[in-house]
Amino acid sequence: MKPGSVRAALTKRLATAARDAGNNVTDIARLCGVSRPTVYSWLDGAPATGDRLQRLADITGHALPDSQKQQELIDVLTGKRSGPGEGE
């Protein structure tokens, strides 16, 4: 899995969760400081950039790891690093 696809998958899940929690696309766009087309692109699988991913997490009540932990997770998911208990 590529780093961008990990971020895209997480973005799509968070955007979907925000919508499923009762927020419409306009609400999500306003809360994240983006346009409605941007939210639609997230729902279609485009990755959020900058602090937008954190804003999506905040809307849904999910916690994101700090940027170093995010990079470690991406490295594990992309095979650049073994996961915990896998011979690190």
C-alpha cells in the first residue's frame, strides 16, 4: 500500500463517518474550511491534505496519532518497516 493510499483510505473513512453522523457535505466543508467539491472528492477517495485530516477526525470524535506515529503507521502498512512484534 502506498503512503498516499493510506491517507486517502483514512480520509474516505473519516468523511464517510462524518456524513453518517448526520453532517451533510455542506456542514463537513464548513467545519473543515474547504469547498463542497473537496468533500465529494474525499468521499470518492482523494486524500485530505494539511490539517484537514485532523479536522475530519475532530468532527467524528476520532483521535489521530501525532505526525511521527502516522508516519510509522504508513511505513508499516507500506512494508517499509515491520510492525510491533514482527522482529524490529
